[in-house]
Amino acid sequence: MATLTLPGKTFEVDAAIFDLDGTLVDTLGDFGEALNRMLAELRLPPVAHEAIATMVGKGSEHLLVSVLNHVLAQDGKAPSAIKLEALYQQAWPSYQRHYAAINGQFAEMYPGVQQGLQTLAAAGIPMACVTNKPTAFAIELLRSLDLDCFAQVFGGDAFERKKPDPLPLLRCCAALGTAPACTLMIGDSANDAQAARAAGCPVLLVTYGYNHGQSARAVDADAWMDSLAELKVCRQS
């Protein structure tokens, strides 16, 4: 057990679970490049990064449907359910191919992330990453940024349900061998907070992430921070 401290808040933790996109890494560049290559292949107009930021966080399937609806509406072509499904069937393999080709090339680690992770690692706190990004993409992205400090990495395809369902966090706690009440969830969005609340994990949100275009401070969480560098740990004997 360790005491993790922030100004005005402390957590007694045995482990920490991190979200990925919007928490550890700014991946809007990757999303924008892969999505716009896909849209060009489908002869559809591009999507702005600002719009993508409001759609990220609920998995690739949700992202693609949201983007297709967005660009078709922008183009004055409100799709029928049948047309959208047909487009999706073309979009999915195209997006997967393009994302795999550029994964990590247009992404940047947020300032303070390396320092925060080093603080927890130095204190011997086990860490895991639970993301709605496909597992293979998540592992490759973490590897490309030399973020190899996680005991477990679970993507959106690892379990039957994704965040904000609590199942990924509960399964991750089981893999870490820690109780949810002593496992801190660190994320950037309402998805992370809702999953944590339902799983019984304390939750800490960063303020610089995506959160569907809304302020993280408006989300029900236990604490917020502007940088992971703010994390301090007092190891208990």
C-alpha cells in the first residue's frame, strides 16, 4: 500500500490503472491521419481534428460511425441505416489498415507523463493500461513511445464490453491481484470516471484530455490534475 498525494487530496493505493488516448498520449494526429486517409479512399470529405476530439473514447466502432455520420451530414447527405451500414463495412478495413500504417507517427506523449509514471514505478506501484483502443494498436503505440512500465495492457477488444462498463477495470484488478477500492483509475473522460465508479475504484482525471469536448472538471471524480508530474508517492512500511 502506498499513499499517493495531490494538493488537497490523498489516495491509499495498491495499484494504478491508466487510460491511454487523452491521458498518456495525444493521439488526435494519428486519428486524423488514419481517418482522413480512409475518407479519401471512400471519396468522402475530410474531418477536422477538432471534431474528432469530441468523438474519441468509446472505441473504434463508435468513432467510425460518428465520423461517417458527421461527414455525410456536412456533405448534406443524411444516410439511411442501410447506407451507413454499407459504408461502415468499407470503412472498417480501410481504417484498420491506415491506422496500423501510421500508429504513433503523429502522436505525442503529454508533458509530465514520463515523470508521473517514473514516480509510481520508483515507488513500486504496479501499473496497467486499460483503453478502448484495440489491444494491438495500444501495445504498439506504447512500445513506440518507450512506455514499457505497464504490467498489463488491455484494449477495447480484450473483453466482452468496453468502458464505461466496469468489466474492463474489474478484470484488470483481478489480473493485478488488487481490490478495486485500492486501485486508482487515472483517465481523462466521463467514460473512465463512470467505469471506475461502477467498479468501485477511486478515480483521478487529467484536465488536458478529450472528454468528448467537455471539461473534465464537470465530471464526477475524486480529484483532477493538470499534469501527471503532480503525482507524489509516500511508500508505507
